[in-house]
Amino acid sequence: MRDLVSNKRRWSSPPKREDAVLGFRGWHERGYLPHRDETGLTQFITFHLADAFPKALRSEWAALLEIEDDLERRRQLEAYLDKAAGRCHLRRPEIGALVDRSLRFHHGRWYELVALCVMPNHVHLLLKLDTTPISKIVAELKRYTARESNTALPRQGAL
């Protein structure tokens, strides 16, 4: 993985100083999937509820993490998400609408929202980045929607 990111850094343009000051990281990885974070890029993002891969059903999905081909592994994981495991809180109209509103709130401020799809246990986004790094966008969206959803449900803990 590190070699892949290193090679991508070599052939892509180096990060601009002004982007780095804003928090954009260019090509980077956290050990499992390389990311490119740069102003003006269009990014596809998926995030899921904490119980979308339930520990009790680990035997159903653990082998998917071992698939070596990145594309095939992502396809299989997406297919598992689409089976809607877990409590599927996003299926509830008030929770799905809350997530939808929060994603639309930053449109035109932090990013251009190209497309979104709120599924029962996960969310797909297509965003064009502006001046806010993707790490900040995802962290803020997840923090806000989890807190507000927990209040509405009512519940506590990881959503």
C-alpha cells in the first residue's frame, strides 16, 4: 500500500503550499485504502453505521476483508452493505432526512454536492472539494449526524 501511494506521489503534481496550510494532504493512506485530498477534486465517499458489519455476524463478512483484489473487495463489501445488516437507523424517515439535510447544509460552503444516497445502514456521497479537506468534511458530518440521530432515537454510543 505504501509503495502504491509513494508511486502516485511521484507522478502527480506536488501539493501546493496553500492547500497544505488548509489541511489538504495530497496522496496519503492509513494502511488500507489510498486517498488523494486536494482542492477541486471530485470524491466518492461511503460511510456506514457502526452496526452495518455486526460482530455477531462476523462469519458472514470477515472473509471479504481478505480479498486481495481491491476492486473486487470493495464490490463485495458494498454488496454486503446493501443487504442492510444491523438496526438500519437511516431507514427511519426522520433519521434519513436529518442526514440528508446535514449533507446539503455544507453544499456551496465546503463542497459541491454532486450526488447523495442515504441507504438503510450507509451513505454514498459524490462531492467536489472546495477549500475544506475531506478529513474535516467526513469527521464533521459523522459527528453531527451521530449526535443528532442519537438524540432523536433516543440512544447513546457509536452510531
